[in-house]
Amino acid sequence: MLTKLVEGFAAFFAKTGVAEIVGGFLADGGWKTLVMLAIACVLLYLAIVKQFEPLLLLPIAFGMLIANLPLGEVMHMELFIDPNDPNAHLNIQRIVEEGGLLDLLYLGVKLGIYPPLIFLGIGCMTDFGPLIANPKSILLGAAAQLGVFITFIGAIVLGAFGIGGFGADGTMETIFKEAASIGIIGGADGPTAIYVTKTLAPGLLSAIAIAAYSYMALIPVIQPPIMKALTTKEERQIVMEQLRPVTKREKILFPIIVTLVVVLLVPDAAPLVGMLMLGNLIKESGVADRLCKTAQNELMNIITIFLGLTVGATATADTFLTPKTLLIICLGLVAFSVSTAGGLIFGKIMCKATGGKINPLIGSAGVSAVPMAARMSQKVGQEENPANFLLMHAMGPNVAGVIGSAVAAGVFLALFN
């Protein structure tokens, strides 16, 4: 009787995740699982205790946690990525029949559904008034995309010399696609980074998504040293004139005109820019309050949970614990820093051109992390001059950066998809 009990317990233990980890650790690879679980717990700590971008970092971290628990079988990336043919089409029927819960939810990422819907919600929460009142600020949003293209070129150079493992299949086409996915981190827009990466380099999705959202959360740490290094005390003290009032007609016409111009010039940006402007038109028209509230709240919250959870679940030991991931995170920091510097440098140019009427600090808000980057411009400006109120001025380049990152994404998709 005792022998059967022991045998039964041993058989039960052999089917547990603990046995899987122990067995894998003794053989090879189990330690990677433990490392991934530790990384997930660190991200949960940052989201809950430090409140670093918790709305997305929390589901991302938990998705990583459950995907790396042995035998859970909630995510099967082999159903989405064929290592022998990266360009293979999805087998929807097989995913439905064999996939777990997160496989089904991940279809929203793979088919490009979630990021545009998030842009719809962002549009409903965005006020383009400061940009309309000061159209010149769109130049600052464009200048802040500098890091996207500088990092894109840098990643191509690294891949061409065989550094970092970019272009594993040895083709320049793959190097270009991976470089574009890494460069878009510089736009400081998580949904845009996910939208580009799921199309061009799905194998890098987890590393790029985590890097993008981490740097957005670390804006208070990353941006101030760059802002103070590239501007003088006198420039940071500049007080800007109050913006002119913007009429309702202007606010209604703006999303329509932007959609027409951007989609005609960069058709691949239509899903992101189109949904962003639709959301803003719903808000500014004032005739669809129910739709506006739903997009801002219920829809946005549901999609955020699905997006974060499934993207986090792609971060398995085999795909995440590689030298390439570490290099991506480093390049992402370079992209974000250069984008911040690009906006500041162009802000200094505009300051000189206008005879000191523009505070260069608002250029750092050209990255599309709304409204965190604009708040940082306000904070640094007030540290130098308590009477300085830059928030509304910084919101112009900030929302311009949202459009700019979507356009950059459309350019990359048009060139390499």
C-alpha cells in the first residue's frame, strides 16, 4: 500500500511544472526558465510598487510569467512563426484548433487589430488645440523622429557586419526589417512599435515591446539630463506667449485634413493615423459622446489587457534570453535619447530663428509619449523659472510626435513589407 502511494505521488510529481524545471535545470535550459520568471517578477515590482507604466507593464509582466511556467501551454509561438519560412501566412484554422487562450487573443496582435484600436482611444483623449494654435510645433514632432532613423541605420550597419545576430537568415532584407522594428522604439509609442514589429520582425516582438514601454516609463529619468545638457539656463527660463484660442470648426476640420494628407502620401499609415483621427473627430464633433466615452474607457481598457498579456507571453526563454535582446534594449535607449536630442536641437534652432520666443525645452516633448514628455518639459522649465508654464506649448509637439511616429511606421511598412 505504501509503495503504491509513493509511486502515485512520484507519478503526480513527474507531471508538475516543478519537476519540469528541475529536470530541465539538470539537463540544460531549466535555469533560463527561472531567469524569465525572475524577470517577470521584477517587471511586476516596477509596475505595482514603482508604478512604471502600470497599465501595460502589469499585463505584459504577467503574460511573461504564465507563458514561462512549464506545461501551462497557454501560448504556442510556433503556430505564428515558421523558422523555415518567416514570410509564411497564418494558418488560422490550425491556431483555432490547437491554440491555447493566449494564442487566440494574440491573433489581435498578429492581424494588426489591437494597436489601431488603441489609437482610436488615444484620439478620443487627445486635444490637438495646441498644435493647431502653433502649427510650427509639428516641425518639433518631426525632428524628434531623428532617433528612429539614426538607430535604423545603426542597426543595419551592425547587421551588415554580423554583429548582434540581426538578419539570422543572412539576407539584407531581414536586416532591414529588424532594423526598422528596432528604430521605431525611438518614437516612444508602444502600439506603433508593436504594429511595425508584428509585421516586419515578429520574433523580436517581446524585446521591442518591453523596451518601448520601459523607456516611456523612464522618461523622468532619461530626458532631464539630456534636456539640461543641450540647453542653457537662459534658454530654459524663456517664457512663451499664451497660445491663441482655437475654434471648434478648426478642431473638427483638423482630423479630416490630416487623414486626407497623410493617407494620400503614406497609405501604409492609414490604420494608425486613420483610427487616431477618427477618435479625435468623435471627441471634437460633440455629437457622439457615448462612442467617445466607450473608446476612452471600456474599449481602451479591454484592448490594453489583451495587448499587454499576449505581447508579454511572447517573451519566452528561447526568444528573450539572447544577446540580440540585450542589444535591442541598448539600441532602444539610443533611439529614445537621440529622438529627445533631435527635438531639443531643433527647438534651439527655432529659438534663434524667432529671436528667443520659443523655449527649446518643448522640443523634447516631440517624442510621442503623451502627456508624460510634455509634463517633463513643464517640470524642467519650472525648475529654472517658477513663473514658466510650458505644458500647453509642449503639448503641440507632443501630439505632433504621435502623428510623426505613425507616419514613420507607415514609411517603414511601405518600404519593407
